Amino acid sequence: MTRTLLSINGLTKAYPGVVANSEVSFEIGEGQVHALLGENGAGKSTLVKMIYGLVKPDSGTMTLRGAPYAPPEPRAARADGIAMVFQHFSLFDALNVAENIALGMETPPPMRDLARRIREVSETYGLPLDPYRTVGDLSAGERQRVEIIRCLLQDPKLLIMDEPTSVLTPQEVNILFGTLRKLSAEGTAILYISHKLEEIRALCDHATVLRLGKVVGECTPRETTAREMAELMVGTALQTPTRAGRDMGGVALDVSGLSAASPSAFGTALKNIHLAVREGEVLGIGGVAGNGQDELLAVLSGEILTPADAVKLKGRPIGRMGPTARRALGLLTAPEERLGHAAAPDMSLTENALLTGSIRENLESNGFLKWSAAETFARKIIKSFDVRTPGPGTAARALSGGNLQKFVIGREVLQRPEVLVVNQPTWGVDASAAAAIRQAILDLAASGAAVICISQDLDELMEIADRFAALNEGRLSEPRPTQGLSVEEIGLMMGGAHGMEVAHV
């Protein structure tokens, strides 16, 4: 029998209008890889924040190695052997690896000694890192290595990981899993949060399932199908996205010989991009984070201007048009960064609906806002895309990441675009919500719209895309039909050479 490391007993945490966690109880054993499952808004983030000392529970207790455990802050949690790798990286691009890691230590050693330890630990666990490389020059997978090594230098007894594979290629996922298995064999417990259920089945020993803040079940992932776990999470049968038969129309969006510098010092310039997407088609573009995805969306949205002929919408040059003019013509976009780019954090959902929907939904007249119409549009998004929120007056930042993502995608889809460009449409979204978003994209294409879906989720692209292209260091490969492509081939295209020879391995 595995000895219990952390015992959670009746943890409850409520916020105005919502109970995030209600009487949550379960145990994590030493060396156990324990999955925490639940749809968006189920209470996973609040729970791990209580374990890590970021949030104080209203009631309930925890014990760590048999002793009472109630960390008042993350520093105390780290001192007790709890480490956490967050879904969003907290690194400074202008600093090198060792400097970033030193910032997270209470009493960092001399830089030379720290650099030596980084090399030793990173190589021991199969995640080699150069301590003197500037973080801004690292790939997304290498940045995640920095976060993990920063935790491992603390010699943790429990490592919490939140969506750790969302920015990794299949090959990098295999490396990470090897590291986690080694840690587990050495006695480190791992609390693993992911919406990728097949990964849960491959890695985890046990799973606790949350729904609406409560524990609704436990399972052994290796003995449970992904569908069974998903249905346990949502409480209903899971609907699989279906493709309606559709005929392709003419070219809706044409990009030719496009090169553009990145506005960010650590961004990726686009180099001689060529692509064409037809009416009724879903073009999938894969790539490891940081290979030009944000720049490509900015160029297509009009946030970065190009020569007029470089981007054409149904034959009309639009390269010199800004986002508002492109939206009026039917080219809509949904960027990856939800808070701050896709939505204004402190504005209500009604105001956020108005920000991009004012023209196509006729939400203003002669300089005056039609507030009632904007609120009606926001309510329509909330209802159509099952956005879990008290109402349209709620601030965007109050929503869970997955629910905000549903709102952002729904806001664009319901405006009936001629062309929709989405970056990471289901990132951090649970299985049920992801299925609903993918179905909405397929339905949009079936209605005759052209869709470009930029995603790091290869299974997603295989499910919804008609053709696939890989973005690597700002270069786009020649699109290929997804039918017949393996995930392994796509992974090589994403992380390999610019030519197509890697795709035929």
C-alpha cells in the first residue's frame, strides 16, 4: 500500500455568487501520479491554489505526512515540499535561464553554482537546459523545462502540474512523461491537471473527478476509457463532433508571398507565407508555440499591416486595412490570449460583445450605443455556447478560462463571418466544451464560411481540418490533406525542417 502524502478533508471555498469547492476530500499517495479531472469551472484551479497557499479555504483541513497543513502563502508551501508548474509561464524574456530560476528561490546560491546545479538536474531528468541562454530565445517546450527545473531544484514531495502538455509536440510529451515517471519512481507525488484524457490514461495511477465544485467520482485511468472519464466529468453523454457533407466553393482568403516582422523583440518574423483557404473549408495550421502563430493571426486580423496584395479577401486586396474594416467585410478573428487581447478583463460580457460585434450586429447608430441590443447579443452567446456565468453584466476576468474561451469563440461565430481565423480555439477547455466549439467550427464551415484553425492540439486538427500545414520559425509548409496523415508525421512537421521531406517519414 502507498503511504498517504497529502490528505484533503472537506475543503470548501466560496466566492460571491458561486461555491468553487464544496466539501472536497481525497488523498494523494507518495510517488502517485494523481489526476484531477473536471470540466471548466469545476473547481480544479481553486483547489490547487488552496494546496499551494494562494487561496485560504473557508472550511476543511489538510494534512501533509500526517501533520496539519495550512500554508498561508506559496513560500510556506514550497518550504513544506509543494511545488507547482502553472499553465501560464512566469518568466522574464530578457533574463537568462539561471537568472529566472534564481528569482524563484528564497536564498539563491552564487550564479556559477546555480548554473552547475541546473545542468546537473536538467540532464538527470532528461530535460537538458543551458543556464546561460536568454529565455526570450527559447521555444515553448524549453520554457516549460525552465519552470519544471525551477521546481525540481526545490526537491519537492508533491509536484502540481496544470495543463503541462498544451505547448508541446508529441515528441516533447514523451520526454516529459519519462521525467514524470522517473520522479514518481523516486517517491515524488504528482497532481496532474489536463483535459487530454488519453494522456491521463497513459500516465496517471489514479483520478479524482470534480463537477460543480464537488467530488463526484474516482477511477483508475488505465482501466477507464477517455469517453467514460469525460462523461463522468460532465454528468451526461458526450457528443462527438460530426462533419456534414459539404462542397468547397471559391477561394475566400488568399495570402501570397507574405513576410512581416514581429512587433515583439522576442517574436518570430513571418517568412514568405503562401496559403489559400476556400469557402466551406477548414485549414488547420499546427506549430509549437512561438513559431509565428500570434504574428500570423495579427497579419490576418489587420493588427499588422502588409502590402495590399499580400492578403486578399475574395479577390479584394485588404493588406492595408485595419481590423475594423476587415470585420465589416466578414474577416473575423479570435486570438489565443483570452484576457487582454480577445477580451477586456474588467469589462462586462455585454461590453466585450459590443467591442467586436458593433458593426456586424448593428449595435451602434450615429455614434450612440444600442445597449439593449448589445446585452441581447451577449445573452445569445451565453445561451448558445453554454457559458457558465451569473449573467451578461459579469466581468470577463470573473469567468473561468474555459468559459471565457466559449464566450470569445461564440461571439465571433454568431456574427456569421465569411472567414474566421482562430488561434487555439479549445486551449484549456474541457472535453465537453471542446467538442461543442469544434462542432461550431464545423457547422460554420458547412454554412459556407472559410475557417483557419491555428492549434497545438494535433488531435483537434485531425478531427476538424480538411488540410494541414505546419508553421515552423515563421515559415509555413505546403498544406496537405489531413486524411492519411499520422499524428507522428504532423509532430515532425511542426518541430522539424522547413521542407516537406519530414512529413513522409
